[in-house]
Amino acid sequence: MNSFLALFTLPVGLLTIVAVVIALAFALWPRGQGLGVWARRVVAVVITALGVTGAAVTYHVATLRAQAESNKTADVMKDMASVKKELTNALAQNRMQEAKLASLERTASEQRQMDADRAAALEADLQKAMQDIGAMFSERNGVIELVLKDAIVNFDTDLSTLQCGGKERLSRVVGAISRVLDAVESIVVVGHTDMRGTVAHNDQLSRMRADAVVKYLADSGVPRKMLSGVGKSFMQPAGFDGEQTMAVIKKANENDKEMSENRRVQLLIRRKAATPPTK
């Protein structure tokens, strides 16, 4: 706008100067005859021409400068528009990212709550099933331990065939697991025997009994890939977390009652870890 006003007022000023120059030239135009008079007339004409030319050059230069400023202003406005567009796009993308992050956080929070609900349901169902069949239940570090004694899940003497009563009681455990199967990561079945017989024989027998329970669980709908069987022979008497010395083992098998306690099957059910928070 300022450049436009400058170009509008500049010709007026220049024309005024030209008019003054011409007026002065006519006012000072010498009268008379002679070489000196004509010389002064020539000087007056030259001065007038220079004034007019100077005015024209000045106007042309001013026009070029105004055009350059106009182009510069247009480039600046174009750059500003481009920056504004990029900023708008960046803000839009940022809002989209924030919305996506908020959605992920909600999903993660909901998933954690679902995991907690399933874990609680699994534990409650298994506790109820254990109470119903008189088995032992405990939980530690995300692993649920079910101890199924010989009187609960029983086998024929020196055999690995599940008796009908044992199958019926084990079916209640399977039912509890099946209701919240997506909360289970793995199930390890551990077979144990009493001290009668050799270590090698009892090792094989305890493994076969563990495998029999694994097969029953798999046949009942528990995915085979999450099942595994282990035989401990008589090396881990009831009430101990790991294998013991022969002196401890003999003391833990002194009578029929103690040997009956040692003949058992453990189910170590590892729950799935809770979904970690989104970073």
C-alpha cells in the first residue's frame, strides 16, 4: 500500500520539478541577438532537458524499486502461507497422535483390567473346585499349585491308569481351568511316588502318571501346547519345595500315612503376566 502511494505521489512531485525547471528556463530565457545570447539559450535548453531526463530516470528507478518491494512482499506472504500450512498440518498430525495415544492407553488399561479379572476368576474357580474335591490350593509368584493326593487322583497299584473316581474329580479342575483358559500361560503336571521300589522304577512310574494326567487334560479340551509332564520319583516328599537327601526322604516315608501323602500329582498353573503399560 505504501509503495502504491509512493508511486502515485512521485509523478506529481517530478512533474512539479519539471514545470519549475521549464518555467525558470523561460523566465531566464535571454533576449537579444548574438553568440553569447544563443550560448545561454543552449545552456537553458540543456538544463531543461537534464531536468526532464533526471525526473524520468528517477521515476523509473522508483518504479523498479517499488516492483522489487512488491515482489519481495509477495514472496514473504507466500512463505508465510506455506509455513502456516505446514504448522496447521503439524498441529493436525499432533492431535491425531494424541488421540491415538489416548486410545492405546485406554485399550491397555482395559486390557490390564481384563487380565486382572480373568486372573481373579481363575483363582476363585480353582479354589472352589479344590474345596469341592478336598484338594490343596496355594498361589505364589503367579503360579497356582494344586496338590491332588492319591486319594483324590488315584491310580491302580504300580500302574499309571487313572481310576474312574480320579477322572471325575479331575474333571472339576478341568472345568474351572476351561472357564478362564485365556488367563493360563502353561500347566506343568508333576508326578510323585512313595519310597517303595527303586529310584529308576519310581522315576518312570511318576513320569507315566504325570503323562496320564496330561493326556486327560488334553483330551478334555486344554490345549496340548500349554501342557507338560515331569516325574519326580520319591525325591521330593510332600511338604518340600525341592528334592531332598535320602535321610529326609526315609523319614518322610516311615509309615503308610506318610507314604500315601507322598503319592500325589501336582498341577503348577502359571497365569499369564498382566499386560505391561504403554510407553
